[in-house]
Amino acid sequence: MPTLNWIGKEKVINHHQEVPYRTLKKKYTFNSEKSENMIIHGDNLLALKSLLPQYEGLVDCVYIDPPYNTGKKEGQWVYSDNVDDPRIKKWLGEVVGPEGEDLSRHDKWLCMMYPRLKLLQKLLNENGRIFISIDDNELANLKLICDEIFGRTNFIGQWMWYKSATPPNLSNKIKKNLEYIVCYEKNKNNQRYLGVQKSSPSDDPFTKPQNSLKRLNFKSGVINFKGKDGVYKAGTYGTQKFPNKLLNDMIIKDGKNVNDVTFENKFIWIQSTLDENIEKGTTINLSNNLVLSYKRANYEPEVPPNLIDESVGVSTTEEAGKDVDLILNGAKVFDYPKPVSLIEYLLKFVNNSNSIILDSFAGSGTTAHAVLNLNKRDNGNRKFILVEMMDYTETITAERVKRVIQGYGEGDKAIAGIKGSFSYYELGEPIFRDGKNLNEELQIEEIRRYIYFMETKKAIIKNDNDNEYYLGSNNDTAYYFYYEKDKRTTLDIDFLSGIKTKCANYVIYADVCNLSKEMLTQYGIIFKKIPRDIAKL
């Protein structure tokens, strides 16, 4: 498989493992006492690492709209689009080293994206998928590194979005009307993606005539008869091209067949298909000369075409800009934001109203807006996680979501609020100081949550059925974190006597251990010394 090499690659392909784990510090919750929706302000590399203990392998869908690396600099765009933000440059200097000074803007972009995509891949569940917006500046490079990270066989496809508007001075050779959306799955599966709902039977196989005759049994009361009430004798009716043969007399009263009746015709219908469609609400119509027709209650959504435009209900950047201006009272922050309808369209590809959706380049918060809209539409329980590193996270990203929830606009432009809430977070302290010493300034619950995740790769569940040092059980192993901030802890007979959970094995953290090797073996105990034996993400 072709791979892509660039200056600095060897320094970043495993860098996600070296990123220090930091806690997430909740600042407030909006519109509720607690909320599982999250808006996180901070470097998305650090934030994604911090999400692992709670969300590794649990995210259903990722949508990201990273910098396109067009060469535009900060001041012309809201964010620096040629990866020269001081924070990114500092990170590149620390990770890549002196050779980072020689990086082209494409090298920088690849160094920035690679570890972030690695963490996003770890956060996706086994059936999860990622959608990435991009333009042709980095499309080819993105495809190659995604092949490497997600696996070439997990590539689903590439959509073209007709965005309409063209950022100024990008090209004097060609007007760039299209952007792209690249899609990969964690593990490619056979689940069908759902596009727009069909509104007509134009491509319905029921309309295609077959040569063989089909015999159909209609139960009483299912036919909507458009002729006169009375008795219709067995015989041949209809046009010469599609004749219908009535095999027994049919009695019509009040526009419905009173008795069960059997037809013979040349349509593609078979009995099982007929019964299934009647069960789903398909209306069977019968004209005066007994020509059968039908009208379905609902047509199946189409598989989404690879062109996304207004024909599938997705608006342009101009319309999206007007929406954001209205929500934020005319604050012209993003010239070319993504339309809410685009994100809604992508999220509906897989019909999961309980999904967890992550956007780690959150911008103005369009993904949260789309999630709230979809939940309102189908009474769903989708959850969003937004990450944004820029200083406008609270004043733009979170503020937009607040106004969507509260309602916005005035007069005939007023838009009613949508049920929703979120918690706002900043990046907190690291678990380890100097890369090895436990940070004792942290809340004990944050440390416990980290320890349990590192042992089980699962989120900790509160359990009061054992002593205060009990973390939880997994695969017949009980975990204990015997830790006190201001004193030395010892694993001894007294501690063992306080254990209430019965398991085949025990993992116990403490400062020291006074139990013999024989006793540890006898009771299936693995002793781990604090902080030496605490694994690092």
C-alpha cells in the first residue's frame, strides 16, 4: 500500500502515546443541573487524550472541519489556515525538534493532523465512522494518512459538496465551487447509509412489468374502489397491455371489497410483497375497469449520492453565513461556515438517534446545532462533544449553542429555542508532574477514574458496596487504589480484612506491601506500587 513520507513523520506517528493525560475541569453547566453534552476549550490534541478514560471506543460518529491549509494567515481568517498559530508552532518545535524549522506548510499540516486522527480513531466504537471536510489543498495527503491510520479497506467514499461561495483570492485560474467530505469507518460493515426520502415511485420495482402472471389474494377491506358499489363478476378487466383477471366474484360496498378476492396480473408484485406493503400502509386503488394501482405511505430513503447540493436539502456557505449572523446578532466571525443542513445530512446517513457525536475542530458550533435539530425532529437522544482551541470558544462556540437552545432572532425572523443543555470544560491539571510523580493537587476521583480506565479500558461506576478504596470489578478481577494524600499506605492483613468483594483476582495499589509472595499468590493479588506502577496513556 502506498504510504506518505514527510519531514517530521517519524516524530509524530506515535506522538499520541506521549501526549500527557490531563483532566477536564468543568466550569459550568448550561440549562440543566447536569449534562452529558460537552464543550471543551483547549488544544484538541490534549482534549482528545483527556476524553479517552470516558469515551475510548464509545463514539459513534466524528465530524471534523480542520484547517484547509490554503496559505491564509491569521487576521484574514478566524484561525490561521497555514498552520502558523503560535501554539501549533511551539508544539512543532517541541515534538519535531530543530528540523521543524525546515517544514513546508504541508509538512506542518500533516504533523498537526496525524496524532489527532490517531486519537479520533481510538475514540470511535467498532461500528463508528468519521467524516472529514477538506478542499483540494490537502485532499490527496489526507487520503493517504487516513489509509494508514484507519486502514485502506475501511475507506467508504468521498462526497463532493457544492458550497457555491468562493473565498477571495484563492485562485485566478478556477472557481472552486466544490469541497470534499472524506469518510472512513472504524471497521467497514454492511450497514446501509440513508440519504433523502423518496417522494415518488419513479424507480420503484413495482412499476416494472413482468412476463409471468402473478396471482394475488386481497383480503376484504383493503381495496379502495373508485367505481360503483355492487358485484363484479369473475373475468378479465383492464387495458390490453396490463389486463387484470378477477378469479372470483368481488362485492364492493362503501368503496371497499366486502369479500376476499383473487386477482391475476403481470405486475412484479408477489403475495409476500403485497402483504408486507399493506402492513406498512400502502394504499391499494382499483379503478372502475379494475386496473390496480397503489400509493405507498413511505418510500425507503435512497443511498446518498456522492454529490451534495440543494437537491438533497443542503444549503450553501452563503446561507450558512446568514444563519450564524442571525444567531449571533450580526457578529461577522466566520465568512464561510458549514451549513447546519450539511452536518444534519451526514449524521442521518446512519439512523442512530442515541449516538455520540464528536467534533474536535468545533468552530462556531455547527455540529452541536445539527445534533439539537435532529433530536428535536425525531425525539432522539444524541449527544455532542465539541472541542475548540481558540479564545472564542466561550464567546462564539458556546454562545451559539446557548442561543440555539434559548431561541434567537426578533420579529418575523424569530426562531424558537430547542430542548438541550451542555457542560463547559477547560483543560485541567495533568495526572503526573514531571512525567512520573502523581499530581496530588488533583481531586481523588479524577485519579481513581484514570487508574480504573488504565486497568480495564472502561469508565468507573460508583459502587458503595465495598470500602472507600474499591474502584470496581472487571472480568472477575477487583481493583483497589489504596491512596492517601498525606500519609503512606501499606497493603497488609488489616487492609485485606476490609475487602468485601469476592473475585478470583485482585489488583491493589498502595505505597508499600507487607504481604509475602506466598500470600499474594494464595489470594490472587497483584500489588502495584504508587506511583511507579501506574501506567501512562
